[in-house]
Amino acid sequence: MENIDKWQEQNLFVYYLPTYSPPLNIYERGWKELKASRIRIQDYIDFQTLKCRFFLLWRI
């Protein structure tokens, strides 16, 4: 606790985040949107198909 007090004197602040926080992670939100609207069931046949679809979508 004393380190935190010293840091605050120097305008450094510690914010504790939950271990899993998708609302705070922009990549998590992007992946959720991509899965919900752009990736089809057929794209999950195998990893290579999913990877190709993923790269096609990110180029658009």
C-alpha cells in the first residue's frame, strides 16, 4: 500500500480490472460482432476454411 501512495504522489494510478473483461477489450467486441454477423456455419468446417474466411472479411 505504501508503494501506491508514493506512485499517486507522482500522478501514477493503479486501476484494477477484472481478469476477464470483454466490454473493456476492443478485440473481444470486434470478434463478437464478426462471429454474429459475418462468419457462417460453413466457415467452421476446419481451421483452414475459418482462417481464409477471417482474412477475407478483414480485407473488406
